[in-house]
Amino acid sequence: MKATGIIVEYNPFHNGHKYHLTNARKLGDIVIAVMSGDFVQRGEPSIIDRWTKTEMALDNGVDLVVELPAFYSSQSAEIFAKGGIGILEELKCDTILFGSESADIEELKRISEFQESTEFQFKLKERLNRGLSYPTAHSETMNEILKDTRLDSNDILGLEYLKAIKYWKSSITPEVLKREKTGYHDSTIVDNFASATKIRKSIKDNLNIENVIPLETSLILKKYRNFTYMENFYPYIRYELLKNYKTLGNIQDMETGFENRLFENSMKYENYQDFFNKIINKRYTLGRIQRVLIHSLTGLTKEITQNVKKEIPYVKILGFSQKGQEYLTWLKKFENKKIITTYKKMNQIFNEDSCKLIEFNERCSEIYRLVNPYKNRKSPIIYKEETNEQQ
């Protein structure tokens, strides 16, 4: 069976995702989605929990849903991509399809190779040393050297997918799909398409979103009661910043001195927005600041990050269709013991380091459940296509 991989967040699943999934199905026999769990790449909690997102994915036609653990999912584009591609490689995917503003895979390959050149790295480092944030330094370096080349969010992430394919020495073939109608951060609705950012804001404001999401998503969201936002976690973030002040320097993405800013303002402000407004500075993007806060909340350190960049520790299956089950059966002949559907006998299957990472991810979900007390599952969701039911 030929497998097409997609790396997604489904936060929540919308019409743009349906368009992506429909095109992914044309490239192979099954579609495997590596999906962020309870925390996402923007450095935020997912608006809905991992199991509900799995239901959405299966209802809309994904064959196999695999969790992108929190030590990958809440990271920068580089590490997010490394985790996603590494998991698809473990699952022996043939192709990955990702969204792209340019839809020019050859140009993206050329830029990806150039970014690894000595010239590019030297100019990038110069700007970082001047105090620019990484995205700003990266963008300015690109503009200086490549002149008219302009990259938007999906293309930037696409470059990281290409680098990750090379990093893992993978044979996965990259394919691009042009992003239509709306951009990643767009706040407008065009026809029946809207960005996930716009949809999340609309949900928060109790606005109607039925024209921009599939029926399957709508039916699930109508029953959902625990939409989850960053400010809900501020009391816990504040506690962690105060309790762990002396070791905050070990937290992933924390730069020297920034922990003082976090500590001092967490002492002063009880309101999350007041706190957040005071910690913003020109060196950090909003996304990076939010990631630092989520990493402080979950205890994600620089050491953990370095370890998971070396090797994919495990592959956790969240749900599958009949086709997905057939594919998992086929994978068994390769005796890949990293692929798991349950944590039973975990200590007998994995080494101590991998067990610690499994426990870390589950602890992150336990923290998430302090705010959103969803029912945790011990086994994957099985989608019965004949009856359109899940169990």
C-alpha cells in the first residue's frame, strides 16, 4: 500500500484541511496524518483535545492518525518538522503533501539547499548578533541574497520539511499543494474558506462558522463544551515561573535574562493579558514567547529537545480506519517496535529514555486536562466505515 503523509494540527478541522486531505488521497492508497496533540506549534494549548481532533480526522477521511508528541508539537518550525517527518519515515510513508503559497517545489528545494550554505549562515548570524529575532533576521537575509523571493508561513514550514527529509536521510517524496483563498493568519473569510486563526476567534466570540467547516466537524463542535485557550493556563504558568525561577534557564527557547522578565512580571500581574503585554519585546516573536510559556508550564527543557532531535523515540497511534488497520498489519512484518497502540508493557518494550519521553508527553496531557478534563483513552479510536461509527 502506498502511503501519503500529512503533518497537521486540525485546530479545528476546516474546509482548507478537507481540500488538503482530498488532494492527499489522490497520491496513494491511504493517508497518514501526524497530528499535534494537546499543545500546538504556535505555543498554545489546542482549542480542542487530541481525541476529539482524532475523531474529526477519521470522520473526514484520514486513514491513520498518529500523535505528534508535545516535545515536537510545541516547538519551532525546525523541530516541529523534524518530528513530523521522522514519524512519517518510521511509518514508511512514500510521499508527503504540504501546503505552499508558492506551490513551486523546485524553487523551495533550491532555497532549502542555499539556506545551508556558509554565506547564508554567516549573514544570518550577523543579524542575530545585532539583536534581531530569528524570523526577522532570517527574512532580511533571504531578502538580501535572494532579492525578489518572498516566503510566507507555509513555504517557510515547507523548507523545514525538506531539510528534515534530508536530516533523516529519508526517501519520502515531497509534493506541494497551493494554499488557496486565505493565508495562515488571515482574519477574513473568502467564499467558504477561513484560516484556523479566524475560526478559533469566531468560536471564542460565539460566531457561526458552519460555512467554513465540514458537516462532520460541525456535528462534533456542537457537542463540545471545553474550548481551551492560553489564558486558562495562566495560573499554572504563573505558579511554574515562580516555583522554578532558578532553573528557568534550562527551559527550551529561553534566552539568558528573559527568565528574569518572566519572573518579575508574573509576580506583578494576575491577569494574563496584562502579564503578556509586559513581557513582549522586539527580539522575540509572539509565537516564541508563547512557546517559552508553554515549555515553562510543561517543563520542556533544552536537554529533552536535543535528545528528541537525535531519534524518534516512539510512534503512538491515536486512531485508524479499516484501511489504516490493514496498513498497520502490513507494517508489522518490519518488526518496528516503536509503533504502539497502547502503553501496556511499555517498560518491557522501550528503554528507560524512551519511557521517560512517553511519560513526559502524557504528563503534558494531564496538565492540559487540568483545564479541559476530557476523558483519556487507553486505546486508539477505530473508525467503522460501513456504519460511520467509532469505538
